Amino acid sequence: MDFKKRFALPLPALEEELGERLSLIPETDQEMEEQARRYQLSLAKPPGSLGELENIAVRLAGMTGQLKSRIRKKRILVLCADNGVVEEGVSSAPQSVTAMQACNMTRSLTGMSCLAREFHCECRVVDVGIATPYHCPEIVDRRIKKGTANLAKEAAMTRREALLAILTGMDLAEEAAKEGVDLLGVGEMGIGNTTTSSAVLAVLTGRSAREVTGRGGGLLDEAYRHKIRVIDEAVQFHRPDPADPV
């Protein structure tokens, strides 16, 4: 569906579309995965000697239905958005870095984009919620809003905004498949991202913020403790349902 047209849809229609698209995702081909395991055991090498590469090959066989998957065209999608919770002082970098790094990615000025270039992998940067202005025509515009709200004080996103973001990601993956991409990698960029992701992880796993929260961009001890407090208080404030990921 056209990105702009979807914005006019009511919440029930978005819920229905998500359910329909999820139902179309097929199971992996377990028989082909088993064939891939047997093939690996037939090779003249110690079993498991290639480590995780062997598991990746098995998973690829299950996804593609082919014993020897051919990866010709590769793409990395980097979805960029700002996090309103940076207002709480949980990040070592200012919010403007999100837009700056998004632009840098399109110019091969970041570690990720340099690695992608060396491996002949296209890098496509997508704005789904950058808050600060920038000029970079290479960035794909799929902006839902200009950054999320501060989750320490209110819901970071409405349910409708969250569904629009999820469906936008599905659209981008579908576009890649139609354009012949065999392997799609997904990443993100957004100052404050480890605070929001840690909050989500704490809810989904039932663990405390201390157990799932890192230092992000290198917070010192006091700032790190503050970050944990912000996440714990936000989870207690919202009390989201872990059975409903949206």
C-alpha cells in the first residue's frame, strides 16, 4: 500500500493489515534444513569446524528451500529515528547526532557503511522519525513523526504510530524482495535507542532494567545509574502488557 494512503486508515484497518501480512509468512523448510545438515556432515572437514557459519547455512536452506543458497544481491536497511527520552539525560550524545550519522551513512563515512561497501552490499538509509532538520536526498523518507515522545512522561508512540512503523518496515522488505534482493540486513540509528530498547526488553522478558541495560555510547557510572532509574520508573509508570508486543 502507498505510504501516504496508509496514514489515512483507521486503527482497526491497520491491525487487520498487520494480521494478514503476518499470516502470509511461511514456515521454514525443515526437510531442507535437515538435508543441509547431512550435506555438511558429508564434507571432508571436522563437524562444526566452521562454527556459526554452518548454522547460518542451515537456516538459509530452510528459508530459501535450496540446499546451496546463492546470495547475489545484498542490502542493509538502516531505519533512523529519534527518541524523546533523551530529554532525561540518558545519552552521552546530543539528539542532532541521529541526523548527522544518517547522512554520513549515505556517504560511506561510518564503520557500517564502509563494511557494506567492501562486501558489495547496498546500504539504504530510511528516515522513520528523525527529529532535527537535515539535507540529504539519498535518505528515503518514510517518516511517521519527528521523533518519539518522552517515554518517562507519556507513551513514546501511540498504538497507531507503532503499527504504521511496523507496516512501513514490512513494505521496505517487500520492496527489496521485488527488486531482487536475496539477503536483507536490518539496522537502526537513533540517539537514546538503547534506553527505549532496554525498556522494551525489560517488559518482554520480565527482567529488571539493571539486568538488560548497557552503557550505550559510553555513559559514566552516575549517568548509567540514572539511565537504569529512568527505565525502571517508565516501566512502572506505563505497566505495558508483555503479551502484546505492539
